[in-house]
Amino acid sequence: MTRNRSRSIGVLGAGGLALLAVVAAGCGGGGATAASSAPPKTASGQAATVGISNTGIGKILVDSQGRTLYLFKADQGTKSACTGACAGAWPPLLVKGKPTLGTGVNASLVGTAARPEGTTQVTYNGHPLYLFVKDQEAGETNGQGVSAFGAAWFALGSGGNQVSAQPASPSTSGGGRSGY
């Protein structure tokens, strides 16, 4: 049985996060892997809709800008349970046409599913894919293990399953993590 630690979002506020960033930068060495996460490319060098990046929690799926892609435990198969305010905080990875794949992505696991509003969401191993608004830089995993909108959110590993590791960063210390 996997035990997931909860972390709270927004406890520090903008000023606290800025101070935390300054302190973390001053500590040097280790911590965030965001700067080392390059956006995924196709074999021809074009930007890929879905790719794989090596982050502090392992090799995970990322979008064309290198931002972490998440699954939502409340989803039923490829049917998204995240709409309205949920989709505002956890934007679905949408595509027009066919998704392009970066190096290392298993093409047989990539698909699409229609969303209630008529758009098309990318899926991987049957999981609808989402971004997290608090992941601003490539490689950030601020949504990892968050419980919000009725269920937990996890990054997806290259094999298409949830990654249970927690990021080793200053934002993970100091208490529980919950969602919205």
C-alpha cells in the first residue's frame, strides 16, 4: 500500500514564497530541477505535445513547454471528472488533431478523449492529462500528491502510471498539503 503525504498549498502566500525562493537560491546546490528540464522534441526536432523529462521525482510526462503532466484520481477511464473551477486550476492538456510525441514516449499509450465542452484532451495509458497552474517553470512538480477537487493528483511516469515520489524541495516541508 502506498502512503501519500499531504501538502498544503498557499500557506505562505506570495511574500512568503518569494522569501522562500531567495533563501533556497542562497543555499546553493540541489533542490529544484526546473532549470534542467528542456521541452520535449520529436525525432525531427519539432516541439512535442507529450514528452518525457527527468525531474526530482523521476522520469515523468511533460507538455511541449516541459511542464509536468498529471493524472486525477477521480477520473473514470478516459472520462475527465475535472471541469469548471477544477479545469481552471488544473488545465487539461488539449490538442487539435493528433498529439505529437517526444523521444521515449510510448506511442501505444497515447490517445485522446472528448471533453464535455467539446474540446479534445490528450490521454496517456487511459488517463486524461492535466497541467497545474502553480507549475510555472519546466520541471516543477508543485501539484505532486496534492488533494484537490475531491481526489489526489499525481505526475505520470513514462510507463503511464502515477509517480508516488514527493519532490525534495523547501515547499514540501512544514505540514499537510491539501487542495482548493
